[in-house]
Amino acid sequence: MSSDWFTRKKPAQLERRIEFSDYQQTRDFLERAAELAEREGYYPDMSFGRTHVSITLCPENDGDDVNEDMLRYARQVDQLILAPAEKTDD
């Protein structure tokens, strides 16, 4: 998991803000993040602006600790950031 994640203890959360160079990169990331959420059945709190996305991961079932599922999901988000967007021929 990237060191860019911030861990909160009370309430238990992982948080990260991701900066992009333009709106298209932000949009591409959001689309991949939506696919990840659907695939995993976990929907983190997300907010975004033109060139940034903020993500908050919370334990399911109101858990009190950052758990392995949250850490695994954070690693998957990190991979989305590193993965190039797929090009489409329009």
C-alpha cells in the first residue's frame, strides 16, 4: 500500500487524496474506480474536483479497526492510479 494513505484510528478510516494533471485523467480514474467498486462489492466514500479525487475507506459493519480488507482495497486503488487508461478508437 502506498505511503500516501493516511490512517485514522477513531473512527477507523484510510484516506487518500489523488491529484491528476487534467480532467480527463480524473474521469478515467473515476471510471476504473467504479469498476473496482462493482467488482469488489465495496463502495468507498469519494469526492472529486476537476483534477483531484479524495477517497475514504471505512470498515464494513462499523468495525473499530483498519482491517486487511481495507488495506487490500487500498492497494487495488494504488494499482488503478499506476495503470494507464485504455485507449478507445472512436
